[in-house]
Amino acid sequence: MVAASLGLMAAVTWQLTRAAVVDLPTVLIAATAALVLFRRRPNSTWLILGGAAAGWLLQG
């Protein structure tokens, strides 16, 4: 049961990533967030706020 749950979560994560990461700015935001996540282990709220701010700044 655990293996099936992990497989399902991995599949959904892959589908969401393919749908969300569509151009260079989003690739950079995702890569930066992953780097910060693995090096610093911040609260996920800060990652969400940082990604939102970066997206807002890069949108213009």
C-alpha cells in the first residue's frame, strides 16, 4: 500500500510539474526553489512566497 501511494504521488507530481514549468522563467524559479529547499530546508511558506514574488517580478 505504501509503494502504491508513493507511486501515485510521484506520478501526480510529474504531471503537475510538466503543466506548470512551461518556459525559461518558470524553470529558473523551480530550480532556484529546489536548490534552496535542499540546501536550507526553509518553511514551505517562504518558498511559496518567494516563488510568487519572483513570478510577479518576471511577469512584466
